[in-house]
Amino acid sequence: MAELAQEVAQQNASVAASEAIIEARAVEKFYAQPDGRRIQVIAPTDLTIYAGQILALLGPSGSGKSTLLRMLTGLVTPSAGEVRWHGRPLDGQRPNVAVVFQSFALFPWLTVLENVEAPLRARGVGAIERRKRALRILDTVGLDGFETAYPKELSGGMKQRVGVARALVVEPEVLFMDEPFSALDVLTAENLRGELLELWLGRKMPTRAIFIVTHNIEEAVLLADRVIVLGRNPARIRADLRVELVRPRSRKAEEFTALVDYIYKVLTQPDATFKTEAPATMETAKPKPVMLPHARPGGIAGLLEILLDRDGRDDLYHLADELVMEVDDLLPIVEAAQLLGLVRVHEGDIEITPQGRAFAEADILSRKRIFREADLAHVPLLRQIEHALRAKSDHTLPDDFFRDILDEHFSEEEAQRQLMTAIHWGRYAEIFDYDAQSGRLFLTEQTEP
């Protein structure tokens, strides 16, 4: 992973502009005692789940995280306050949610396919339709071929995949997850977190929001767009933090460790007062992508060869005139070469740099190497693509994954042009390859560690 990688801006839209799916208004939970006293588990709490967000709920053991989750899903009735679903009281409504629990909770006498079909059967879905939906979701979570296996035949990670498939098969609007990875070994948990993010970011799951309860601070910061920290005795919200770090997130990044440290302080200093939002030093501004000039590598190479023939320097207007080109047609090529550090432009004059000269004089393989180094040094989008592909276990991602980065900053048409320019540059430099038919990018072998 690296500090510049896939940014999923559409998942981290401003709270004010997002649609509220579930709202908890002054909800609390308490238990009456025979002597008339009551034990309060959750103090009056306001909490909203917005569309397009992964929300992580952190808190010490026994703080009421799971109780709050159950109230939000309608499984437990609040002692006071109300939960609203799309603006209406939850009373009498059956919200379109599903829950993945810490324990796998599979029926040992049913096959994988039958376990996934179980909630559809309970809802009265016909046999043919539930079989189609179950098979489709099993393929989505990577369990194709295990339909007839029984839970005892599966590893812990595969059992949890079945749990996720069983939750997703009902096509929930909100997916709730109650410490879903805590029963797994470290490597399996890390792999499943990555798969969950891939499903979410690739829009392969039929859900509009994810609410995950965890006690793992790093897990919360790795996954979530928003982290809520609970205090206890009784439970109350101590911090509600937006996580504006680019994805994939690196545990070694300074901004990541700073936010983890801040949350750790909130959790370990129960009597201290903290702002509900992280301090400015903890927030990471979303890097605005450099706009790529729409020039192909061949055009850049041609410009450098021409400059080399002219002792490495010329007047831009004079050069355009001799090439019978409008200056506006030449400028994108010049800007691209300048962005890559291959030329310098000053007061209308263009001059080749030592790196540009080395490129112009090199053979084809050396040119690709120089171009690759320049791409990764000067073009954030190409660094994002390379790091994101490297972070995936199979080193491949759909082009939509990267188009979403650009949609935040450019029009739909320009975002497409930016991505195609980046693909031309990246393919020439052999950073990655691209299959237009499947719309997927692949990390090339020579750039893998």
C-alpha cells in the first residue's frame, strides 16, 4: 500500500448532502431493578447512518456497541427515544437490513447453498428465485464450487464468507456487521477486509451503507469513512470522526497513525474532553489530481527527438510554425513533456532536460524505463493506479474503480478522457496493462515486488 492510492470520494460525501437511512433520536437503553432503580446501558444518543458510507463503531468491551447495533436494526426496542427508517418511526416497520455476527451462526445440517437460501426461504421467496439469487451471491463472495459443502468442511474465513453471502442475498439497504473478523486469524481477517472493500467500492454488493462494530482501532480506520467512538457506563458518543484518507490505506502513513493515536487517546482517557471531530492535524485533505494533458507517449517522444535535432532548445512559436501546427495543438504535448520533467518552458522557449535528452537518445526498452520513472515520480493518478493494483492480491481492478476518483473533480466526459490518457501512459511505461473488453487493469509482472 502507499500514501497515494484509490480515493473513493463518492463514498465520503459530506454528511449534510447525504441521505439519512436510519436515524436514532435520543435512544437509550436501561433495565429496571426490583428496588425501583434502573441500570442505564446506553445514555440518550443521536446517531445517523447515511447512504454511501461505511460507519465503524468503536468502544471498549461492555460499552454497549452490540446493544446499540441491535436497536438500530429493530432487533431490540429502545427504552426511550426512537429509531427512524427513511424519516419514519421504525415502529411496526421491518427495515431492509441484514446482520453478520461474530460467530458464524451457520446451520451445520445445511449445505452452503442451503444456508444462504435460508433467509430467502423465511421470506417466502420461491425455490427457483432463491436458488438463482443464492448462487449469484456465492459467486460474488468467492464461494463458487462450494455450494454442496457443509460448514464442518470449511475454514473460518470461508464460514464467514457464507455469513456475508447469507446477509447480502436479501439485498439489504444497510449491512450491519458485529465484529465480523474478530474470530479469525490475522491473515484471514486482513484478506476478508480487503474483499469486503472490493465488493463495496466495486459496487458489487446490493447495499447502500455498512455499519460495522469493532474493537480494533486499525480495522476501523482501514475500512470506515466515519468512526464513532463510544464511552461507557453508560454508553455515549465521545467522538464522531470523518476519515478522509485515500484508499487503499497504509498503516505506515503518517496521517493513518496520527488518527489511530488520536482514537486511542479518546478510548483510554475516559474522563478527558475531546472534540466530536478530529483536530485539523488529523484530517487529510483529499489530494486534487493533476490534470493530464491529452498527449500520447508517441507525440511526446517525437517532440523530444525534434528538440534533440535543434541542440535541445527552440522557440515554441517558431517550432509550431515549422511543424505547421497551431500552438494550441502543440501545447498539450509540451505540457505533458513538462509535467514529466522531460522539458523546461520559460518565456516561450522550450528546452530539453537531461532526462529528456536521455529519453530521446535511448533505445525502446530504456525509453519505457525512463517514461515509467517519470510517470511514477510526477503523475499522482498513475501512482494511485500502480499502488492500488499492487495492493490487490491478484493485482487487477476494474477501470470504474479509478474513474470514481476522477468523477469527484471532473465532468463525466473529462473523467473518461483523463482515465484513457493515464491508461495510454501507463501501458507505454509497462506499469500496467488494460483489457478494454473486460474493462480491467492488470499490474505488469516487471513492476511487481
